[in-house]
Amino acid sequence: MKLLPTISLLGAAVVTALVAPAALADAPGSSLLVRNATVYTMTREASSALAGTDVLVQDGRVTAIGAAVAAPAGTRVIDANGRALTPGIFGGLGHIGLEEIGLEQSTGDYAQRLGQMRPEFDVTLAFNPESMSLVVHRSNGITFSVLAPAAARGGSLVAGLGAPTGLDGSAPAPVRSMFVDLGGDANDLSGGSRAAQFMLLRQALVEARAPNLVMVHDERLLSPSGRQVLLEFLKDNGLFVLQVDRAIDIRNALAFAREEKLNIAIRGGAEAWRVATELAAARVPVILDPLDNLPDSFDKVGATLTNAARLRAAGVTVAISINDTGVDDAGKTRQAAGNAVTHGMPKWDAIAAVTRVPAEIFGVADRFGSIERGRTADLVLWSGDPLDVSSLPELVVTGGRVQTLESRHTALRDRHYERVKAGMAR
Amino acid sequence: MIDLSSTHWPRALLAGLALTLTACSTTATVAPPAARERSVIAPATPTPYPSTYKPAASVPTLIRGATVLIGNGERLDDADVLLSDGKIAAVGRALEAPAGAVVIDGRGKWVTPGLIDVHSHLGVYPSPGVEAHSDGNEATSPSTPNVWAEHSIWPQDPGFEAALEGGITTLHVLPGSANLFGGRSVSVKNIHAVSYQSMKFPDAPHGLKMACGENPKRVYGNRRQLPSTRMGNVAGWRAQWIEAQEYTRDWRQYEARSAAGAKDLRPPKRDLRLETLAGVLRGEILIQHHCYRADEMAIVVDMAREFGYRVSAFHHATEAYKISNLLAENNVCAAVWADWWGFKMESYDAIPENMILVDAAPGGCTVVHSDSSEGIQRLNQEAAKGMAFGKRMGIEIKPEHAIRWLTANAAKAIGLEKRIGTLEDGKMADVVVWNGNPFSVYALTEKIYIDGALRFDRGSPRELPESDFLLGQPAAAGVIR
């Protein structure tokens, strides 16, 4: 059942099944050479893939990228036969490791419902690195995602702090972003009006910046620790990720950020294309869902499949994340990027939007999003076009280790395929 | 904002929520046990709310030199397809263009039957998803076979035209899955109309949406009423089927006496709930059963045997791969996704190879469905994802085979296999011309014909949206959807 594409083991290479868990590259002194790949390094300098290129990984690090790279003795060699090698794919902003079952609240830790604005709510403390979902997504080529707290009814429009994480079971990255929901969907969290959202945010900023402000407790929005955390976050120029779709709301968010000197990214941004010039001028990135083309709310009347293409054409930095945040949704990021290409986004930009760009936005570009010499290896060898739904990974390396392509899903598959073949009815 | 009672229906919520729906249906190729016992069972008119659909005017159209996926498992390369009088007139090599025919250069293009989505809530949960548009679940009683989804359809849902661009020419619109019996589902042609009757597929059987598992027991359990458990679900269904059997018997007795010339007979009182259930027992209405878990599907198969009806399709059926042979033996289709999992406990064992393993059983009937206003726009990609996972496990599915999951098998699941779903002579000319192999993320529809009439042409974009809702909206100015 573990059927693998053609892999030639050359020279003194070690013979190991690709699917063997954590084979090879994780043992000290081991090395892996991917020979003759089409390498999408996705570095800032690059603008096209490198054909016929070898990538050598030693002790978990990329040590050579080029033609005819020599394989040290004992190197496992994989002939890519021209297939695409990309950095690991971004799983988007969501709940991988923060929920196991969407509707089972006991398994879901992505939102606080304390009825208070708690910017100090740090969702990364809920991260479960042993959720089976990490293994499933990783085996499908996703190597990092962003743990994004949600603004839930009973909580606050300031959802709290989140962070990027690798899907190799390592701890979330130390850098934090602050997640905030704006617009009609958050009206329930702002007393019924989107205008009150900016009012509440401004009050929170005032409280954080003036900790000695005399206020009776009931007038305060933030707890003492909330003020402290928010102040530190502002001093560090932390990233506020603002969920907002309507064009005028995006424009207001840009003005608010300018006045308050906030570092922001737009998330969702269904109508961002209508304010593309302003977004480009403000150098504010947009994290969008290219499949979001229906006016499914009155904040999205201008939603279109060409959002990503138009934003890129205007020079806006674009990353891709599916709007849905469930444990399975990360699997659709790559498909969404492919659809963005189908609807006019340059392919290189679409691959960047699911590799380097989100890694840069969330502060983990040193670990994810590009293939560079000296970096911890994070690469995926694809059976075909890296953005096509007809392709799947043949090799996944992240955190410097070759990862298994087996998961709970393949275990279920294998067990029950045997039963189907045996003619068992139930 | 995350909110389970929100007026928006994000994807996972749709399949998971109280406000959700799913449906599963059976196919109509095997006569149900009760089909021969046709009785009148007294609707006031033979076909209330009749279809007023009329094929648009069309000219004979010859598509030349394309790769053609017939829908019956065959593929023809460099082949021609002739549409005439709204029907498939011929498929083959070097066909002659009739006088006045429009000839389309199909070289490099792929031609397939129009895609069919057997699980849609377009119109009943339309965009925009405002509270006033929540028309998909009559969640006031666990048994509402008396309601008809078609009476909730808002034809101005912009989702219809987006689905058309994805190649969808027929869709089956269902009530949600809050109830054990959710109501009648309906097949519609994907054309723009002011009233749903003008979309309604002529002479198509109704479906009856039923739901297993978490949704009914959650919705009614929270109200401290039956069902609050899975055993309560089964008890709830059986009680209704027993009533339907009695209702059928009463009507049959009445008809027999009436036929024997008895005078002064009063017909039994009509009951809209039982009329639908009796229609199922007579084989005229097809069961579309929302059911995730293999063990629950096995119970439903037994229940159908107990009461003498057939399940046409299980919908969602995320564990269908565990009982592929059982489904095939009972001629039940499984309408599935590729990669939805984990949004509720009963979807925890969903795997992307589900469609492959259902297909692997002899006689297996895989259908790829959407349950989503986004997914319906790219059913071809949904199938392609499953095919990729099949290939990874060593099962290569060819395009000419996979297209059946979106066409012929789907038509079978909703009882329309004699009318649509393949490019065989005499069928309705519902045809899609693609710019390449449709099982790719880069594939786009170029021309879409419904009953031989060109309904979508990417080369000549519409100047105005079809949906009234999008007319005159400043924010939508300049949108190319």
C-alpha cells in the first residue's frame, strides 16, 4: 500500500523507504541529496524556478543548491526527475493543534469567552503538538501555520495573541501577533456597531499607553496584565492582524493604524481590491482567501475571484489563507493558491503567497518559506505541479527531518481497503 | 467572529451545525419493493407547483476535434459532439455540421456532460447569508416531511451563476439536516429565473431528506425532546414509517372500495407529512440520507429493508469506505467530499480516499457532492483531489471514469439517469467545454450549454450579473466573478 514514485538510490546511498518515519536526515551526520529537481527557492531575490538543480541536506541543514552537487559517502539520493521542489506550504491562520473536533468544545481552545477584552490571552498555550492533524497536514506538504485565536461570541473583538508554528511537533515560534475582528460579523462584540469597534480599540490603546491613568475599575476595558501585555506588544511594534472585508472598513483601519502608529495586516479583505492603491502605499499586506467570491454578507458585496490578482497587480503584498479555520481547512490553502493563478495571479506570486510571504509577515522567514543554504531544511518534493490538486508530496522534509507520509488517515485507509478487497460488507 | 448561531454559514458549520443540512439519496435503477403498488394517494392536483422550465432557443452546435468524456466511462479523442434540438444528437469522428449549425473548434478542449451537484443548499441558504435568508431547516419538529425545499428557494441567490461557471447544469436542492425527516428535495436546472418553477427539472422525482447522527439529536436533545440520542433517532424514524404504512393501507382500502363501486365513501384525510413518506414507500420519492458513520448507515440499510423502501444515496458518508461492499450490494450511492474532516465527531474518520474506496467495490457508486456554495463551483477539483490520493495508494482513476462521479452517478442518485449525466444520443444537451483536462486546478469552463442553449461563454462575459441582488450595487461595480 505504500506506493512510492520512482526513486533511484544512487552510489553509496542508503536504501530507505521514503515513508519510513523520520528517516535519514535526522540522524547526526546523515545526508540527503535531491537530484535534478525544479527548485522553487522562493527567496526574495529569485523570480523563477531553477531547473535541473540539486539540493543537499546535511545534518538537517541545506548545505548546497546547484548543478551536479557531489553526494558525500552515505548520502541518500532521490532523483526528482525534474519534479518540483518547494519550501513547505503554509497552512493558513487557523486552529491546527488548537482543536481536535470542530463542534466539541472540550477539544477546542481557540477562543476565550470571558466576556472581557483580554489582549493578553495567548492561545499558543493551548497548542497540542501531538494532535493527529499535524501529521495529516504535514504528510500533505504543509509544514507551518499560524495559531490564530478567534473572536467568539461571549469573548471580545480583540481575540488575543497567536503565533506561527511548525507542524513538526516543535514549540510555537516566540513572535506574537494580535488578532482583531472588525466589521459586521463582529458587531455583536462591539455593542451593535462597527463604529464602536474603533472606539473600543482606541480605549484599549489609551489604557495601555497611560498605565497611570486614574480610572475606577468599572470603566476599564483591560486588566492590569492586559495593559502591560498590550503596552509591551506596542513597544515591540507587534503585528495586529485585522479581520475586515468591506472596502471602507479597510480604509478606516488603514487610517486608524496610521494615527495610532500600528503595524497591521489585513485578513479576509474580500473587497481589498477596491482599495488596492492605498494598501500598496501603506505597505500593508493582505492575507486573503482567493475562493471567497460570493457576497455572503453585506461586507462582501464586492467579493471576486480576481481579488488576489488585482492586489498583486497594484503591488500589494498578498498571502493566502482559507477563511474557514477548522482543523481540516489548512489542507485547502494550496488549492486556493492554484485557483488564484487560474484567475490571474502570477504563479510565482501565488507560490510565494503560501510560502515566503506568510513566513515574513509572521516573523518566521528564517525557518520557513524559502530554500536557502545554511537554513534548516524545509522542503517538499511534489508529484507534479506544486499548486495543482492533482499533485501530492513524495517527500516532506521539515525541521531538518524527513517526515513520514503516513498518518491516521493512511492507517484508516489501509485497514479498510483490505476489508473492501476481501469483500466484507460490514 | 466564530459563532455557531451566526447568520453566515461557513463551510464547516454548514455540515456540522444545527442549521445545517445534508442529504443522501438512492438511485432509481432498481424498482423499489413497493413500486408496483402505485396508488393515487390523492394530491389535489396531479403535480402541484409544476415545472414551467422551457429550454431556451438554440441552434444546432457542432463541437469539433475535442477530447470527449462521455460520462459512461468512455473517452474519445479528437472527437465531435453534435447538439441539436436541445438533445445530444451524435458523438463521434468527422460528424457533418447540419445546415445553420454553429461550429466550435474543440481542439485542445475537453468536453463533458454538464456537472450535477446532488447536495446543494443554494437558494435555501443563499448569499447574502442574512438571518432573513435562513430558509433551509424547518427545525421546529424532528419530522417535517411535509415541507418542500423548493418553497424556500430564492432564485436570486448569486451562488447559482457562480456554480454555473463551475460547470454545474443541474443541482439537487435539499432541506437541512436538523430533522430526522427534513422535507422534500428538488432537482433544478441551473438557469436564471424569477420563480423557482422555471428552474424546476421537468418530471424529476422528488427526494426526501433524512438525517442521521449528531444534528437531529443535538437540535432536539437541547430542547429535551426526542431524539436526544442515536437510538432516539432510529425510534423516531420507525414511528413515522409505521404511520406511513397505515396511511398507505387506509388509502389503498379506500381506493379498492371506490373501485368496487362502494357509495358514500369518504376519502381518508390528507396528511402532507404522510403523503411524502407514502411516496417513498411507493418508490416515487428517493431517499437522500445524510449519514456520516458506517455503523449508522448499516442501521439505515436494515431499516429500509424493514419498511420496504430503498435508500438512493447516503450524503457526506464520510465512513462509506468502511462499508463499500454493503453499499454496492444494496445499490446505494455515497455522495462525498474529498477532504472535509474533523469538523464534528462523526466526521473524525473521514479520509480523502473515501471516494476511491467506495468506487473500488464491485458496483460501487461514488458521487462527489458539495454541500457548499464554494465547493459547488469546483466539483471537478474535489474529484481531482480524491484521484490524487488514489494514485498515491496505487489506484489510478482515469478522467473518463472519474467524470461519472460528477455526472452519470450523480444523475442516478437523483433519479435522472435516463435524462442527463452522459453525452449519449437523445439525452438533454447539457454540455461543458473546458479549456483542458477538467481534473486540474487550472481548468476553466469555456462554454456551457443547457438543453443545447449556450448559457455561459467565458469569451463573452455578461455585462450584468444575473442575480437581481447584485444589480446596482456600487461595491460590485467592476467585479468579474
